[in-house]
Amino acid sequence: MAEIILRRWGGELAIAGAIALFLLPLLGIPGKTYLTLTIAGLAMGMLLFLVASGLSIIFGLMDVLNFAHGSLFAWGAYVGFTVFNLMMDWVEADSVLMNLGVFAIAIVIAMIAVAILGIILERVIVRRVYGNHLFQILITFGATIVLVELISVFWGPNDEVMTVPFTFRGNWDVMDVIVDRYRVICIVIGLLVYSVIKLILKKTKIGTIVRAGVENREMVQAMGHNIFLLFTGVFAVGAGLAALGGVAMSVFSLQVYPHMGSTYLLFAFIIVIIGGLGSVTGSLVGALIVGLSYNYVAYLVPWAAAGSNVIIMIVILLVRPTGLFPSGE
């Protein structure tokens, strides 16, 4: 009996054991501190999900290693920064509706602008190197350099302070547990985006085609669908999600800077590898694992925070090389 269980569930049990061992030091964290760290980790995870979900769909469907995804993230952050500066009266207004309004406007404009940039990038550069991962890495890395330099040209090379909308500032004291307002907003945004993506993928015709493309690209093309038009649309959506993550993360981190995409691109690739290529649910689970582990380890052993995610990725890959949710499961 035990042999059958180990043979069938050995991988999952190994992952569960590794996670339990990893979480063991959390027993020494005071309860209120643990709750605060958990909320911070969930918020960070949701923000990283916004970036990783687009990267996962692009990678899973188009088989494209898009190293320019981080620079698109940065462009989204800067477009949002510009909108905030142009509508500073709304940002500083003591009104929830006005603050939500300027935040929504910044997100929409950033997503549209970066989606257009993504379409140009896909048509001019990426389309020429389909099927060649080495060229994809080189050409998208080159595009990253160009896009980052353009940010320096348009907005300057220096770090800029991102203003938090007035009613998003401060904390709530819930039974002596400090809950940051904006972190709660980040969690809500992440859940809404995940729900919308799943709804589109599961309940619409275009979603069915995209999911089929992840499984078998050649069959989708054989059925008469324009695979290149689909690729362009998927790339635009992935770029838009990167922009959404850029706006939200810049408010979260209180700053924008030209090379900010590089840091979060590393997190995004770790999340995609953990979750499984082409899986939106995998991206969500992977992002939450990364966000929570980063905050817990940063509290316990600050110098090991970044490395902890790499260790988790290695352990999961050793047990499940295709990730937690392979092939869009």
C-alpha cells in the first residue's frame, strides 16, 4: 500500500514536505507580524502575477522567450507616472472616487499604449524569429536595451517618485494587525484580473482558440485560424498585462526608474517556471509562492530573500520538471 502511494503521489508528497520544512521557521514569528507579512506577500504575489501571466501566455502559446517583457513593464510604469503627474489634482484629492478614477485612467492608458508598443515589437522584430530561441533571446534582449534607452530619452535617467493616491495611503488597524490599504487594493486587482482572464479563456471562442493553441498550434492553424493574427493579439495582451503590473507595482514601490523591468522580469520567469508554461492558474500559484516566501524570508533572514525563490524553483523542477500546472492545466 505504502509503495503504491509513494509511486503515485511521491512527487506531490516531496513538494509538500519541502514546503513544510521551508515554512517551519515561521513558527517563531509572532501571530500579528505573521498576518502583516502574509498580507504583504499576497499583495506582492498578485502584482507579480500581473507580469508573469502575460509572459506565461506568450511563452506557452507563441513559444517565444520575450526578454523585452520587463522593459514593457517599465514603459507601463512610466506611462502611469505621466498620467498621475498630468492629473495630480485627482491624485491628491481626498476622494475615493477621484483616486480610483485617476488610477483606472492611468491603467487603461498604460495598457493601450504598451499594447500598441507590443504589437509593433511583435510585427517588426519577434515575427522574424519564430521557432529560434537563440535569436529570440538575442533580439528581444536588444529590444530591451533600446526600450530602456528610450525611457531615458523621454523621461530622463534618474529615479522618479511615484505618488500614491491620497485615499490609498495609510493603514487599517484590524484587531491590532496593521493592514496597508494599497496592499488590499493590489490583492483585489490581482483576483479581478485572474477572474477575467479565466472567464475569457473558458467561456469565449477566442479563449478556446488560445487554449487550443497552447496545446497544439499546428492544429489551430490547420482549422483555418490566422495563427499570426492570434499571435499578435496574444502578444498585445501580454504587453498590456505587463503595463498593468508596471503601474500597480510603481505605486507599490513608490518609484519608477528606467531599469526597473529587469528586477521583476527575473521574478516573472521564476513564477512561469514554477507554475508551468501557458498556465494562468500556475502563474497565480507561482506568484503567491514567490511573494509569500520573499516576505517571510526577508523578515527572518533578509540576505537570503531573493535566493529563497530560486531554491523553491529548483526543488519544484526536481520533482515536476514541467512545473506545478504543466500544459495549461
